[in-house]
Amino acid sequence: MILRDMTETDLDAVLGIEREVHAHPWTAGNFSDALRSKYVCKVYENDGQMLGYAVLMLAVDEAELLDIAIAARQQRHGWGRKLLEEMLVLARRQNMRRVVLEVRASNVAAIAMYRKAGFSDIGLRREYYPAANGREDAILMGREL
């Protein structure tokens, strides 16, 4: 497994995964902005094949996990958990004290993974995400490092 910095040349593959796994995906502009803003943008590879990616924003002593995804065909093999752990290690190395994130209330698998990794609910954003039939709540989660 290789965790490396995301570059502009990765964006086609990243967008392919993003569109495959998210009903309302980030755009190329969102990822380009994250790269330009010097967010921690990583891709996770195995034998030259992109398994997934993550974007982490650092602010003072708190990191926010903005996006994390594993290709659909690679899910349910523990890659998401490993990528999340790698991002937590990177946040610790940057002297972050806490990591926060938001997740769709309907994303039961992701919520379970985050809870298993030590995250707990810290809030709720009602009707935050666009959804097929209107809006969906976001659960805010956090974990001390």
C-alpha cells in the first residue's frame, strides 16, 4: 500500500471514484481548490491502482476530514479504515488535537467505521446535504487525538 500526495494528474481517477461512490460528488474545481489551498490531499494505491483518496483541512489545532472515499469495487475490504487511520496519523504529526467530520445520516457503513475508529457524535446539521427527495441531515462527529 502506498499513501502519497494527490496531484492534478490524479484528478481524473479521483473524480471517477468520487462520482462512483457519492450521489452528490465534489467537482474537479473542489479538488483543485483543495490542492491549491494546501489541504492534505492523499491518494491510496495498491500495485499502481488507485484504491481511494482523502482530503484533510488543517486549522490551528483541529483537522476536518472533508472527503474520503474508496472505489466501490474495493469497499468492504478494510481499505477505508486503513486510509482513515493514515489520515489520523498525519493529523497527529501536524500537532492537531482533534479531527472532525460530517457524514450523511443515511451512510450507516461510514458511521459505523467512524465510531469503530473512536469518533463520536458531536452535533447535527439538519437538511445539510442535497438528496434525491429534498435534503438530508449531516451528523457531525469528532475524535480527540
